[in-house]
Amino acid sequence: MKKVVLIITLVFFVLMVGLISIPLLFKQSLLEKTKTSINKNINAKVEFEEFHLSLFKNFPKLTLGFGNVSVVGKEEFQSDTLLSIKNASAQTGLAALFKKSGINIEQIVLEQPILNFIAGKSGNVNWDLEVKPETGAQIPSQPASGEIVEPFTLQLDKVEIKDAIIIYDDREINMYQVFDKVNLGVKGKMFGSSTELTVEGKAGSYSLIYDSVKYISNITLETKSLLKVDYDKMDISIAENELFVNRLPMEVTGLIQMPSDSMFFDLTVKTKDSGFENFLALVPPDYEEYLKKVKTTGTATVSGTIKGLYYKEIYPAIDFKVNVANGNFKYQDLPEEIKNIRADISLSKPEGVLDLTVVNIKNARAEIKNNPVDLTLLLKNLVSDPYFDGAFVGKINFGQLKNALPMDSVNISGTIDANLFVKGNYSDIEKEQYDKIKSDGIVLLDNFLYDSPGFTQVISIPSGKLDFSPQYVNLSQLNMKVGQSDFNLTGKINNYLNYLLKDGVLQGDLQLVSSFVNLNELLRLQKKGNAGENAKTKPAVAAASQDSPAGTEKLVFDIPKTIDITFRSKIDKAVFDKLPISAIQGLITARNGKLILNGLNMNMVDGELILTGSYENTVKNNPLFDFNFEVVKFDIPLAYQSLTGFQKILPVGAQSQGKLSATMKMKGQLSESFQIIPSSVNGTGLLNTENLKIIDSPVFNQLKGILLPGMLKNVDIEDINASFNVENGNINLKPFRTKISGQETTIAGTLNVENLISMRMDFNINRDAFGADIQNILGALPGNKRITVVPAGVTINGPVKKPEVKVDLTETRKIITQAAKEGLNESLDKLGKGLKKLLEK
């Protein structure tokens, strides 16, 4: 018995050692074999950071694991990643370890792959990875033994894809499709001459963008299919299928043939049920909650066919129809219903190019309380020269609408009465041949009000009238209130059709008149945390957003690059921070992502400010500004009370009287909270004052050693004319002369970005103003009455709000000593002359 146990133990030990050592012994061999096989057989650069072998995971199969796999294209696509995979694994038999070449792959599992199909503008595609032999190159011969060497042999019976992103980017026709959160499983014998495959999959989100317009967004797709595949003929027959578009149950049957590099389709698509409630299942999943308490009647069907050849620019024929009739739906908890819903929608195209596609929406209508809204739209030649023929007629009473549709906490009321017609070709818009466009209509707004939890203020339009023509929209009247602010807009908006139908720039020249604007409210109009996301044309590859620092209030804003609108502004009163502003006049232009001010005049702090320059936000929300300021006779005490920046750089303004004027040219950046970032500022300027007086200043009180105390209580400063420059936020005040309490003074200094001041004042002090320290020096000298003017220096260093003030009497002592020597020499000279005369007698 002991012998048997010992034998079993030894066998188990040998097996365990083998299972552990085999991956270690053969790992390098398989790694080299895999890399060599891949790089020799595809026209791309393949990298992976990790490579694992395991016999335990799926014993007796060998499991190969790869981590952080990437496949990057070459030549035209050298900067594009075709495939990236977080983790990939494949199974093969143990025999692969002992073969000189070739690996039989039986099962593949991919985790979090991103597959990025790109069709370039040249017509090339990045998934064509076949290695093409060079011109004149000979195909390598097989070994002398006649053995055919194959790097990989696929004998798959299972493929599983987890949490994938699949992108199709056709740059030639400007079409972009994204399948996000894709989970797919394929089971069945994927080799031989024919097979049956079971396919189950789901895409959490599908989006389609064509020519920068998002036509489909966040649609979920789910399918379960039984496919019959003939590998010899490359025919795929859909024997059984169940497809869910969002929650709408549909069925796809038919045949797909791939005889060579082309494809042939013969598919039929139809809804399994004609009830109107199933049609509502097309509502995106985010809004499913709203459909739980809905009662519906009526019918809705979707049906279509896809039939024909797909090869290069040739697409199969498409014929899809959506028909809605006698539709009604009503929320159980709301008094009104939306009724008489109908629509006849078709999308058709014969076999051929995409430009043959026709979209036709006929007889689309819905009613709320006998207020119908009707829509018709015909679209043709979508690729070459879009033709459109549409109309929108109806009156929307938002009070009735919110009694029929749940709007959560949004409060909306008022009416929009629209009667719009448009017909023509887009090429006529591009050529500005508006006489060929038939467009007419009017939109009336009455007592419109919008109050949302996402906004801090109520937006209301008491009245508005917009007249539409092919060339422009005429705002003959548009009155608006946003919180305390009121606006009256008149003027014309041009190029609106180009803006709406393509990616043109919206142009306008408007008169903006207001009696009051509260900029504090407008900058905080959107509540923190409710900012809407920017439109993402390519969600899967969008850059990660950058969060604001904790506690930072975001007040900066973007100017859309697709608008070019000038506001000829006249604003009676405004307020920003604690600063009252009046009589604002000038041009404000939003153009190419910038806000441009052209001679914007305003009255503030009992003076005038003239602004010219630009503002432009950045990706990091640190806007760039480039402004010329002209400050005319600002009242210094009012400026100190109203302007935060003024308090920081000139705290002595709290004890000052007088007027301040300046001209400045500054460039720099702002923080998210609309504060200047000091270290970013560069510029130059001129500064002058009128009737400047500083009362009871702690700084000047420390000068009583050189000036009489009575002269320091109310310090009069002669009008200043000084120049300065700003380098990386450091203000350098160039030396200038003035008079302080009647004493000639030269001043120079700096204020750095840490708000530390370094200033020097050099006085020439008159005899009648000498302070105690100077008098003490003079008192020790005989005949000091002859000294009438002495120099004295003062240095001011440290934090601007509480600097250290020091009196420098070095030059004072030199002058007094020199004067004393000269006086003594003169006295001795007089004494000598007197003695000489005395002796001569």
C-alpha cells in the first residue's frame, strides 16, 4: 500500500512539475514564433506588453495570454491605431509546443478591444493588412521535404468579445459610426466547408455622424441569430434572427454573399408587431423611464429591404418605410394627450452611389388640444448637391405641452407660432444665389418663459417676431429678460441656411439695447455641475475632460467658432462684482472663437473707461486676453472700494483722494473664476494723477524723522506722470519726479507677482520741512542755519499691505558734513584775515 501511495505521489509530482515547467520552457519559443508569424503576415506594426502561458486555466488546452496589444498601420495610416486590446487570450492544443512551426488556434477571447476601421481620402483602407510582394520579388519556395509551413491554422469553435468599441471612419465621404459597449459571442465550427453559427451580441450605444451632422445617437442594438455558412461559396444565410433596436423588436432574414472582394445582399427587415407602443421603443434608453405610465393607441410599422451589390462606391438598393397612423398617447398622471399622430416616412435608393438616396417625410402631424403641428421634408442628392423641400406649420402652446409631456422640474410656458417654408439646392446657398431659393415664413413668440434647475435665472421673452427669407432672418422685435437683465434685439442674421444645413458661419449685425445688465447673474447663469457637454463628433476618441480645482467657481465662457455676430450695444446701466457701470456704448463682436471689443466706452467710478481688444477661451479654461485700456479720471476712493485688483496693488488708495488716469496695453490669461493670473501678464502703460492727497497713511506716518509731522497728516502729491512696464506679472515703475508735501521727490520701484513691493523715494527736503532726525544731526553743527536743502531716502519693502518702511540718511549726513567742513574753512579763513589786519596795525 505504501508503495502505491509513493508511486501516485511521484507521478503527481512529475505532472505538477511538468505543468509548471512546460510554459516556462516553451514561452520564449512561442513568443518568438508568434511575433515572427504576425509581423511576416500583416502590413502593420504589432506590439504587446505582456505575454503569458498557462496549462492550468483550461487544461488540457494551452492558453496564450496577451496584454495591451496594439496594431498600428503603416504609410498613410502610420498615426492611426487599427486595433488595441487590453487583454487577449487564445487556446491551442499541447501539440503546438512541439511543432517546428504553426499554431492551431481554437478559441479567442478579447477584452476591451477598440477596433478603428478607417477608409482614407485616397480610397485606401487601414484594415487591408495583406503583405504585398515587392515588384519582381519571387514567392519563397517551400522546404525540400515538400512540407507546407503555415504560421497559424484557425480551427475556431468560439470567439468572445467583451466591452468593445468599434469605429468606422470613412474620411472620403465624411461618415463616422461608433458601436460602443459591444459584447459579442460566436459559437460553432468556424472551419471546414460549411457550418452553423450561433451569434449573440449587444451594442450599448450606436451613433452615426454624416458630414458633421449627428443623425443617430445612443441607439442600443441587440441580436441573436442562427447563421448557415458555406465557406466554399462564402455565402451567409440568416436562418433565424431576432433584432432589438432599443426595445423595438425586429426581424432580419436573407442572404449575404462574399464571392471575392465584393458583397451581395438580399435582406428583408420588418417589425414583429405593428402596435404604436412598440414604435415608442425607439426612444433612447435614457428616456425609458418616461414611458412607464403611457397609454397608446394606433399602429406603427417599419419594413424594408437591402438588395444588391456592395463594391467600392456601389451600394446595394435600399427601400425602408415607416408608417404611423392614428397614433395617440397619454400619460396617466397628466390631463392632456398628444393625438392624431401620423407620419409616412421613406428612405430609398437604387443600387449605385449614395447620392441616389431619397428621404421623404410626408404628412407628419401631431395635435395637442386642437393645435396641430405639420411637417413635410424631401431630401435628395445628399452627397453631391443636397436638394431640400420642407415646411413646418403649427402653433406650440407650451402650457398645453407640459400638460401632455412630463418635464420634471422645468417650468415652460408661452407660445411659438411658426409658418415656415423652404425649397432649393444647397449649391445655390453656397454661391449666395438666394433668388433661386424659395423661402418664406414668420415665427412669433408670445410670453415665452423658461425656468430650469440647470439655470440660476428665469429666461423670458415677452414678445418676439422673426421674419425669414432666403438671405436672412430679420429680428424686427425680440424682447428678452434674463433675471434682472433686459435686452432688446433688432437687426439681421445672415447665412443661417448655410449654418443650419452645413457647417457655415452664422453672421449677424444686431442692435442691442438694454436699460440694465447684471453681469454677476449672467456669468453664473448655468449652475455648477449642470454644464452641458460640448457636441462630440467622435466620442470614442475624445480627450478626457479636465476638472476644475476644488472650490473654484467657473465663470469663463467659450465663444463658438461658427458665429460672426456684431452687437452695436447701448446699455444704460450694468453691474459687475460690486462695480456700478453706466452709459456703455460700442461694438461687441463674437467672431472665430473670440470676443472682440472695439472702442467700448463706459462710465465707472466717476470716470470713463475705453476698452479695445479681445478675449478667447482655451482648452484648459484659462482664457487669453489682449486689451488696450484707457482710464480717464477714475475717482481713487471709489476705485478702491469697487475694484478688487486695485485694492491689491494700491492699498494706500483706502486713504487717498484724487483722480487717476492711465493708458495700458496688456496681454495675459484669466483663471476659471475670471481673475487675472498675475504671472501671465505682460504690457506697458502710462499713469498720471490729479489732486492726489493721502490722508493719515501708516506708511507716511513713519517718515516723521525727515518731515515735520504736520506735513504727513494730509499729504499732497503733485500731479504724477509716470511710465511702467509689466513682465510676467512684475510691475516695474520707471523713475519719475513729483512733489510730496511740497518736497521734490524721485520715485521708482517694483511690485512682483507675490504682491511684494520694493520702492525707493529720494527726497530733497527744504529747511522749513526738516523732521526731528535731520534737526538732531544739524543741532550738533555750528552755523547750520546756512543749510537750506538736504537729501533723504526712504525704502519701502515687503507685503504691499504692510511693508517695512526705512529712512536712509546716508546722503543727508554726507551733505551736512560737507557743508560743515566748508563752513569751518570759511570761518577759519575769515579768522585769519582778521588776525592779519590786526597785526598790521
